[in-house]
Amino acid sequence: MQEQTKKEMKAKGSKALLINVIFFFVLFLGIILYAYTSLTTTVIVISVIFIASLLYIYSS
């Protein structure tokens, strides 16, 4: 029983780490993109990327 709980916690931890890494890269992309485009374009692009990545993570 305890072994199964450890595996579940490890899977949840891995998913949380992946979400944090994706969030960092999306924010970093936003900082770089903002220098070349307007704020509205940057917000739209980052929102779409972030939502798509969350849907991909939670669907798997």
C-alpha cells in the first residue's frame, strides 16, 4: 500500500515539475517576444501556448 502511495506522489511531483518548467519557458518567451511585438500579441501568444501545454499535460 505504501509503495503505491509513493508511486502516486512521484507521478504527481513529476507532473508539477513539468508544469513549472513549461510555465518558466512560456514566461521567458513572453519577455523576449514583448521586445519585438506589442503587448496584446504577446499576451495572446503566451495564453494560447500555456493553455495548450496544460491541456496536453492533463490529457496524458
